Amino acid sequence: MLRAVGLVKSFAGLHGARVRVLAGVDLAVAPGEYVVITGASGSGKSTLLNLVGLLEDPDAGEVWLADRPLSHASRGEKSRARGRLIGYVFQSFLLVASLTALDNVCLAARYVGGDRAAARRRALGLLEQFGVAHRRDHYPPQLSGGEQQRVAYCRAMLNDPPLLLADEPTGNLDAEQAGAIREALRRRARSGGAVVVVGHRPEPTQDADRVLTLTEGVLK
Ligand SMILES: Nc1ncnc2c1ncn2[C@@H]1O[C@H](COP(=O)(O)OP(=O)(O)OP(=O)(O)O)[C@@H](O)[C@H]1O
Ligand SMILES: [Mg+2]
């Protein structure tokens, strides 16, 4: 489902220096596989997820999704691939402040077309499943961090993406809510989805088929 080869990424640091965050990351994730990537804060986990999710381009290397190389594809091709193949739960949620919780979830359907009424029904079902249906008409700034996180998760799941990328997906949740999200991630993997979770807390690793550690710019 996902294959990343030799990903290198650096950022501009102070005084013109470059800071190399990823120094040649290789990663392959099969359908139905649940992979957890841990690493210290600042080790490059979110950077790696952004490259794999086609939100940023690597300096070198290539990301393959569903057997197609996409790192150097056109913007249009990348955004179509994102809509069709990827659900992304961002570390900072990235909900749209001017849209209600329900409309934020429904937004995911816009990028793939299809029946809007069906998408709305599905969105309501997901909000129900994650215990935030009573917040459907609220705007993100009116929601707690954990509520925003669960809405973001519903949005990522709406299109049933074959690849789910989640950045610290239970970071703001209490134990019960975190358990519900983890159960949903496991269920996705069992039904054939590829799941990649990054997080610096050791707690999600017990569910994983594989646990990798990002350290000094490479995965081990
Ligand atoms: N756009 C950017 N410009 C400059 N530096 C960046 C940029 N994005 C990330 N970095 C740097 O890259 C390093 C890795 O950041 P990243 O957010 O990937 O870490 P992380 O492992 O996700 O950390 P955390 O666990 O705190 O979320 C950090 O040192 C950060 O300052
Ligand atoms: Mg991060």
C-alpha cells in the first residue's frame, strides 16, 4: 500500500545552516498492517508523516502509494491521490474554524465527489460512534481538545481510506476515549486498511503489528 524509499528532508536552520531531519527513511506498509512509529519529540515523526501523506516533498527519495510513485507527481495528481487513498489525523487537528463539527467531517467527501446525503449520514454515524454527535452543530473553537481530535478522526475516516495516517491520535484523550480510537484503528487494520500511527508516548505500541523508532533521521 505504502512504500517510502530513501526519504531525505532538511529545513533551513539558524545562520543559513541546514538541519537534516530525515536522512534516508525506508518504510513499507502492507494492506491490513498496523505500524506504530515512535521517537523523541523533534525526531521528525510529523515531518515523515507529511512526506508520506504527500503534503510536503522530500529533498530526495520517493513515496509510492498503491504502486505509483507520487513524490514528483503534479499537484493535481497528488491531491487526487490524497482524496482517494489517505485519511490524515493531524497533530493539531486542522479543523476549519468556520464550519461546524458535522460540516468539518463532511468536508472530506467533497474531495472525492459522490452522494452528499450518504456522506452526511455516514458522518453522523461516525460522530455518534466517537461520542461527539451532540457537538455536531458546534464550531471547533467551542470544542475541547479531545472533542476536536475525535472530530478530526471522523473526518479522516469518512471516505474509508485504504491508508490512515495518524499523528499522536490519542494525545488529548482520556483513557476511555483513547481506547475507543485505538479499537477503531485496530478494526481498520483487521478489515484490510493500512494504518500508520506516530506518537512519542509508548502506550499505543501494544496494538501494533510492528513498532519502529525514528532516531537520528532513520527508522530502526
Ligand atoms: N517547516 C519547518 N521549518 C523548519 N524546521 C522544521 C519545520 N518542520 C519541522 N522542523 C524541524 O524538524 C524537526 C522535526 O520536527 P517534527 O515536527 O517532525 O518532530 P516530531 O517528531 O513530530 O516532534 P513531536 O513529537 O514534538 O511532535 C524539529 O527540529 C523541527 O523544528
Ligand atoms: Mg509531531
